[in-house]
Amino acid sequence: MRAEVIERQREYDGFFKLDSVVLRYERFDGTMSPAIRRLLFERGDSAAVVLYDPIRDEVLLVEQFRYPAYVREDGDGWLLEVVAGVVEEERTAEQVARAELIEEAGCTVDRLEHIATFYASPGACSERIHLYLGYLAPGSRVGSGGGLSEHGEDIRVHRLPLDEAHSLVRQGVIRDAKTIVALQHLLLRRRGEA
């Protein structure tokens, strides 16, 4: 499959980027599509970690305010999520994951296990999420977490039984996609299916 970018224009060039693109792509029958216009929200990659205590069968999640959720959820912008952060060019996804564990959750882990890399919204956003599993052990807690105030973060750490976290997904309390993927993976793993 191939694609031809006919025109590309940067519409916004701040912390995030927004490009307007005119392109054609090769269809399944081998012909080229007509020219179409698309917007690309250039988000960059992110790294996320679900923290799991296999002895207690518990997960550690963080709760923080998300303005897009506030707008869509009639004033409720607080979401339960796995630890996550943006991958900058000078750091790998694993390095970002480890730094975010300390900043947001106040934890370290000896080993990160890669679960998957996926697009959350590929119709408009370039972001790839590198999702990891980190095992909590005695001594994993090295600080209070809570995020970085200079980034405007105010994060609360929650420790929940895995079954309770899964119940919160079914109830619609946990609505963050990467967190749902991570919790479903843990449930399958616990059943020996992953």
C-alpha cells in the first residue's frame, strides 16, 4: 500500500501540532483514491504503565483532572488511569515510563514488561501508546507521587483489588482507553490466557 501527500500545511505549532493534509492512498483494488483532506493532530508518543501487585492481586491507579473529560462529562473531569507521560525525542518510552512512575505514583519497579503499542484514535491522532506492566514489590514505594506542580498536576494515588478495578470498568467509572486495555490484559493474564 502506498500514499501520496499532495499538500501539507501546519495549522498550529504549539505544544501539540495540527497539520492539514491533502492525500491519496492506494485502495485494496490497486487504484488510487481521489484526493482527500484530513487533519492530523500530532501528539507524539506516550508511555503508560499499569502497576500490579501479584501477591495482593491489586493495581495502583492514579486519579487526575482531564479537561476534555470535564467538557464531555458534564463537569466531571476526574479520571482513574494508569501512570503515563509523553515521550520526548531524547528519551525512550521505557525511560519515560520509569520517570512517570516516580513522579505520579511515587514507585519504582525492577522490570517493565511490554504489553503492546497501539493507537488510541488513529482516525485523527498520531499518538502511539507504549503500554507496560510493572510489578509492585516490597520497597517499590519510594515517594508520595502526586505529579509535578510545575506541570499543573494534582494526582491522587489509588490502590485497588484487580476485580474491583475491573468492576469500575464495567460500571463506566474507568473510562480511559489505555487503562481499560491494561486491566483487560491483567485479567486475561491472571486466567492464563495472555
